Amino acid sequence: MINFHNYGFLDCKKLKARLEDSNAFLSYYNPIWLFLWSDLYHPEICFGNEFIFIRITIPNLGKCYYPPIPVVGGDLAMTMVEMELEASELGINFYIGPVLEINKRKYKNMGITLYQNKSLSNYVYYASDLTFNMNRYKKQRKIAEVFKKKHKGLFYKLMKKEDFTSILEFISHYREEKGIDNTDLSFYSQLKMINKCFEHLYEFDLMGMMLMTEEKIYGFVIGSIVDNCTYIHVIMSLKEFGAREELLSAFAKYAQAKARYIAIDCTKDKLEEEKLEALYPQRIEYFNGSFNI
């Protein structure tokens, strides 16, 4: 049996050191993301001598094993057999994912059929693109300018822990505006993730930004950097025309000095999906798994 333990705060730095220069561009391989979303995905980890093992629980699917992450030379095929045997002994299906694009052929050669699960994937952009300074982003730039002209005294503020109360007040308005029910479990999970962001804002060097005036917050965004990519963990803005564009543009201008890319989770919301596709992603980093949800 693989000696898994619950993934915790101290595992983040240890895993991050192992994943440096992996160029995964998928949030599931961001050690900070894994910790922040631990209340939803319940990650477990085992640091073995030859491989690192990670297992998460995906809603509406069950437990899913990451492909073994090599530490030193080891027999991958034999290790996969051991993982499958453990799943069988636990009485669960042996699901594997996310398999990175560069490793797909290797796993297909083992007889594993892989599916692209877009709802678990990431859009990856050049940070410079999302500043909307390029000509092909004229539409988004004009929308953001309309918002700026309408709101005099608009400014951006980098988050501090003491801003948590103000963010909670904003989220309350956001939920009312969106008509989000109190029983919405996915939204509740997002709230718990945001709470963890503020608890560990400084320890993880998280990048948080608010779009606001002295009287009102119009949106906020929180992300973290691993290697050369900024992963956006949450972005919320009021429905007001141009608020999201202005917030994303301002965040990208700040982030581009720190990392070349920005990754945003795909979404099951059709309108939000259309907005992300309109931002000309440099690529989609798919969650390739042995299941299709």
C-alpha cells in the first residue's frame, strides 16, 4: 500500500521544489492551488524514494491518482500496476489524471485510454495579451475604458490580510447580484478557498488585487506564481459593464513583470466560457484523464 497522508501546508514547498521547471501550466500541478482547494479535492500525498504519489477526490467521480512524479529512476509500468492494485484493494475505480500532453503517448502505450476533460482544464494566455494593449483587443480595451470614465476616483489596491472583512462584504453583494443560493456547494467551496488565501496570503506570496473607489469594491482577483506562470485562483467582479475587463487588465499589467503566462480555470458557465475564448488563449492545457466527465 502507498503510505498517503493528507496534503498540508508543509507539503507545498517540498512539492514545489520537485515540480520546478515542469512547465505543466495546469493548476492541478500548482502546489499552492492544491492546498488552497484542499477542502474540495481532499488531496493526499506520499513522498516515495523513486516517485511522488498524489491522490485527489473529484466531485461526482471519486478518487483520482496523479501519474507518478519521478524523483529518481524507477519502473513506471510496475509502479502503475501497484497503484491499480491498491485501488482494487480499496474497492475503488482506478482513475488516473491529469496526464500532461508531453506524457500522453507514454500512457497510451500502457493501454490507458485518455480523455480531455475541458471543465477541469486551464486557458493559458500571455500576460502581455491580457493587458489589452494589442490591436486585436480593441473591444476589451474600449469596454474597460467605458468603466473607468464612469467611475471617477477608481484605483487598484494590492490586498492585505486586513482587507478580508471588506472582501466578505463584497462577496455578499456579489452573491445577491448573481442570485447564488445558500445551498450552492461549489460556491461554498470557493468561499473556503478564499478564506485560506487570506490565512496564507503572505506565506505563499499570493498576488491579490482589488478594483475599487473609496466607497465601493467592484471586483478582486487572487493568484499565485509557479515557475513562469501566474495561476488565477479566483476572479470576482460585479455585473457592471467593463468591471471584469478593467480588473483583468490591471492584474495582467502587474503580473507580467513577474511571469510570462497567466492561467485561468475553464468554467461550465457558458457566458464565462465565451468570454475566456474571446481572449485568444495561447493554448488550452487539458486535464487528460482515464475518465470523461
